[in-house]
Amino acid sequence: MKYLSLMLIALLILTACATQEPSKAKQLAEELKQQAETPVQEVTETPTEEAKPAEQPEAMPAEEPKPVEVQQPETKTEATEEITSPPQQRTKMYKFLDIFAKNVKSYQFDYKSNKYFVKGTRYKIILPIPVIVKYAKFGEIEKNLFYYDTVYLDRATKTAIAFCEGHESHVNSQCTDLNLFDLAYPVDYKKYDILLPEDWLFNYLNLEPNQLEENKYYLKGRASVFVKFNLDPTVELNIDPGTGLILQADQKKGSQLIARNSYDNLVSNIVRDIDVQHRSKSEIPTSEPFYR
């Protein structure tokens, strides 16, 4: 293909140079003819030395990754599981607690011939017969005879203090004549701390009665709710439906009565704060029945 191309070029030149000098045209044609007749030598390209790839740095062994400690969620076992008690079920006795909490601020009653006046954690006891104490000391004051007919008890401080207030006329004269009225005499707290009507209610609050009857039993003409617990001994309560307080509490062995606590003449919401703390005579108005 290359040879034919050169021949065609030579003919074109001869034609183009026909008007020029014959010698120059002929000379040029002869050179082209010789070039066409000369075999073409193939030129082979000597490959250069392949470039060596750049040496890679020697790979260091990869550091073995440390295992990551995964915090597992704490699972409760029987040993660590939080134990919660089921909520306390309200027994039928809570009905009377609700009545007491709603309707009663204070109350008074008679118990074993004593008169009780209760408000909060304090109560006053008026004794029908005064107690006589010989050689009583009150700091630097000493009395050969001391009478007391009133005890003020505080359950919060667990103290009981006695006074000679003279709620009866013959005792009143002794308190006045011997100047005993404002002398405070500490007495045995446990001796004068009794089971109040409200105590029976709280003591059996979380027990379900084995028997409960309303509008059936009367105590001294007063309607009551009868409640029975089959314990040892058996406990029978007569409850005032208006106050939720216990009017009478019996303990029995079979049909035998072991103990009875009667709270007579129970009246609510008459006792005042000043009725459960000692007052000197100057603090007591003459209009009060205290002076009778």
C-alpha cells in the first residue's frame, strides 16, 4: 500500500511539472521512483525497561483489636429482685375509721368511775376520790400531805402529771387551804394510760371481722354495731355508728367473760384544748362549772 501511494504522488508531480524544466522534473521523478522501489524496513521499537513499581513499605502485622466489653443489662434474679408487699386491703373496720376521722375532733366518757376528756394525744382524768401523798416534795417546797384528783396524760411525751384541782367541794377546800392547787406532781404514766375507745379501733383495723351486725344490739339504750373476731381469746366490740368509737369491748374464752371495757356516756366534740391542760384558778372563768 505504501508503494502504490508513492507512485501516485510521482505521477501527480510529473504532470504538475510538465511546464517546468525537463531535467529537474525527471530528476525528481527518478528520486521518487527509487524511494518507491527501496524496500521499507520495519522499525521495531525497543522496549524500555519496565519501571519497577515503587517498593511498598513492609506491612506491619495489624494490631489485634482488643475486645470491647459490652455492658449487659442487669437482670433481676430471685435473690436480687425487689420484693414489694401487696397494698393493704381495706377491711370492713375501715368504715368506722373513716367515720371517726370525719366526725370526731375530741370526746369524753366515763370509765371505772373516772371521767376522761380526750383531744389529740392528750387526755385529762378526773378521779372521784382524791389520792393522798405524804411528804411530797416540789423542788424546795415540801408538803406533809398532798392531795391530787386530776391527772394530765400526754402520750407524745409519755408523761403523767397530777394536780390538786378540787373538782369536788371538800377536795377544793383542801387544795385551797394547803396551797396545793398549782403544784405539779409526776405520777406513773403506765398506771394511768388505759386503752381508749379509739385504741380498740386501731388495734383491730386490719383484721376482717368474722361477724358484723348492724342495728341489732343496744347498750344502755344506745344503738351499736356488733363486731366479733374469732381469736384466742374471742374479741367482741360494740361500736357507736355515729363516731366509729368503741362503746364496749369484751374478751371471752368460749362463753366465759374474761375482761370487759365499758366506755359510758360517750360524747364527742365537746372537749377543748384548754380542757386537757392544767390552768391556775386565775385562768378559769367563774362561769365554768369547775367551781360547783
